[in-house]
Amino acid sequence: MSIVFTTNALLRPRFSGNEFTPTKWESPDAKAEFANKLCRFIAADFKEAMFTKTLYRRLSLCFGHIAHYADGTVMRSKAVRHSLPWPPS
């Protein structure tokens, strides 16, 4: 089977602030830092240790409520566990 996508592509080139538009909420450099951290997290195959509270908060600002986060651990809610088959088949 051929590889369609390699996660190493997520790491090069790194994002820089000049690629983003400033808003009243966040600077271009902060947006670039978030993008780089998110890409590293994905490229590391979603390594739990890299999923920090800061990354969680920024993701939830982008996408709304994504999961429960407590004590450095992401937990699915009971509603999600009961409504979605897990693991997916």
C-alpha cells in the first residue's frame, strides 16, 4: 500500500506570524505558535503528553466543545460514550 500522506509534511516548513492576520484577540505570532504546536501534536500521532491544557483551550476556541479536560487527561462525556459506537467498526 502506498503512503498517501506523511506526517513529516506537517513539520516543514514551520508557520510564521507573517502568514496570519492579527485580530483583537490574538497576534499573528500566537496564531503561528498554535499552528506549529497542533501540527507537532498530529505528527506525533496524537501523543497524549503533547495535548496540553493550552492546546486544548485553543482548540476548543476554534471548534467549540471538543472533550472534557481534567488533570491533564482528556475524557469523553457519558453522552458521547453512549451515543457513538467505540471503537468504530
